[in-house]
Amino acid sequence: MKKNRVVITGLGVITPIGNDVDTFWNHLIAGKSGIDYITQFDASEYAVRIAAEVKDFDPLQFIDKKDARKMDRFAQFAVSAAKMAVKHAGLDMSKEDPERVGVYIGSGIGGLSTLEEQHKVLLNRGPRRVSPFFIPMMISNMAAGQVSIHIGAKGPNSSSVTACATGTHSIGDAFRILQRGEADVMIAGGAEATILPLAFAGFASMGALSTRNEEPQKASRPFDRDRDGFVMGEGAGILVMETLEHALNRGANIIAEIAGYGMTADAYHLTSPDPTGDGPARSMIKAYQDAGLEPADIDYINAHGTSTPLNEKYETMAIKKAFGEHAYKLAISSNKSMIGHLLGAAGGVEAVATALTLKHQIIPPTINYENPDPDCDLDYVPNEARSAQVRVAISNSLGFGGHNASILLKVYEDV
């Protein structure tokens, strides 16, 4: 069966370094950190007191007040970023067949703030006072559900829940739907909002978070020898993806092409990555083979790069397994050095960043890279953005449970 080519025509982001695409990109290539002390709750008694919060977000710019009150923060992020992406794509739904426009947006955790709030209501005021909107605000699929309602998209609609691989799986699965011709347009990505007491207590108890409280903007330091854990972020990253035929027919501006997708499992441990790097390596191999490319064709990897001791060691190992000697010629960087780890939204935001890398031919840096780690001996584009010829790029996302996902983007060429 002939597969459709798939292109990206619109981008939308809500992030710790900007709530529109231009601000996000300008801050990303400038090496600006969005990490600071937590303001959303009193973290003074917590071992971790820093996060990458979304700042100056007003959902009423995109959603009316009545509807916004029925959404958890993660769904507000999703709808806002999706509307931004649809506008960026110049997609006029009045001219589209709504049954051919789909949504695939995931969240790793979903409406945790709603769960926290309503649990307090249950304990303090009893079961009759729990909100009738509690369940539809909390469940993870509601980012996709709310976006479909607000956009008017009646086509394929689903969501991934694969921890930190969620956004990339959602984009990859949407890519497959378009390849098969089951839709003309897919709105895809991830959203997350878990800067909350319960989430911080849980992640801190695991020892997963950085405790570099005295230097918030230096706390996220992927591939650096002194990395000590990730910094939690929040936000959303959404792509408008179309079949090439549909995009050309409506005269859309094509930002990049999605040409490959790989997904694998470590089958190893609940939270620790496989120490052989096998799972992520196979995911990257599947992505470039799916695109009909060879290792030497890849120019750049937007790494998962969480700033945890184990991830970077094994992701570096995986890159070497997947690319052999070409690994030393690749440029690699981690957006998480600036925006923190957005969990289920990470893959969506990093896909936006990868598309912009291809568009502008500038690679965002890995900031806070000060002390080389002998286990991480590749080119991580340290501290300053780099102008470079980037024709093909891979974006990686690796999640708890051993979920690995890689998407391959390339410069669009009319061939």
C-alpha cells in the first residue's frame, strides 16, 4: 500500500520560556533558562523547591471563562497550544471536512491538580460536594477531547499515556494515521501540568529530581558530569500535521516533513533505563529505517537528555549503538536544560523545537554544560546555539516503564 507523505504546517507551544512560538524559539536559541523557585505552592518544606513553571499564562486568551473553568490546567494548555497551531497553519475548519481532521494529544499524568483539589473536598466536605466535573477534568484523554470540541475536529481522536514518551508517541501515531490515509489533518502532541505538592513529593521520594535549590537556573544540566536529577516543567507542544497532498492543495506553508517513527520497549525496569541502551537504540534505528535512510543521513538528535545520572549515560550508549562511528559526527542537544522536563508534554515541545531547527538551520544549545562526563563523549552543542546545515533530525523521548519513541523530521523537498 502506498504511504502518504506527511508534513508539519503549524506549531503551538505553552512553555516555561514562552507562550508563543517566536518567544519560545528566541529564548531557546539564546540559552535562556525557565527554571526558578516554585510559586504555585509553598515548597519550603520540600527537598526540592525549584521548577520550570509556565509564566503569565492566561487561558482566557484562547478559551472563554465558562469553558476554562471546566478544564484542568493541562487541558487549558492543550487547547491553547492547539488553537495557536491551527492559526499558525492557516487551517480554516469551515473549509475542511471535519471528519477528516483528527486529534491525538496525550498527557503522562493528566489532571492531577483536579484530583488533589477534589480529594480535599471529599475529606473535608463529604462525597456530595465533589464536583460533577471532577472525572472529565481529571482523565488524561480530555486534552484530546477538549481540543476536538474546540476545533470542531471529528476525525480520529485518541491519546497516548506513556509517561515521558507520551508526546512523541502521540505525534508518531498521528503520523501513521495520516500515512494510511485515515485523515487529512491531525493535531498532535502532548500537555502536562503537574507542578503540585503530590507530584513533587512522589518524584522527590524516588530521588529523580535535582536538589540544586541554590542555583535554579543551573540545576538542569544534561550530559554534564555533575547532573543530579531532572527539573520538573509544564506546558504543551502541538503540531498540525497533514498529508502532503492536502497541504499542497490548500497552499499551506510547509515547515518540515515527518518521515520516520520508531517505538520500542526496554522490558527491563519500572523507572531505570536498560543499562545496555538497547531499547532507545532500536527506536532510533526503526525511525531512520522507516524513513528509508542510513545512519550517515542524520545530522542532529534532539535528545531526551533529562539531566539524570543514568539517562544521559545510556542515551549516549544508545546513540553509539544506533549510529556507530557516525555518532561522533552528530550534533546532539537537550532542550530540557532550559525548559526542564515537561513529562508527557516533553515530546510535543521538543518536536516543535526540532521542526524549528530544520526551518532556521540553528541548533539550540545544551546549557549548563561545564564539566565533561567520560561516559558522555559526543557533541552536545554546549552552551551556545550553533548555525549548521541540518537536513535530517531525530527527536527522542524515553519514558518510565521502558517506553521509547523516536520521530524523524527532515527538510521538506518537492521530490
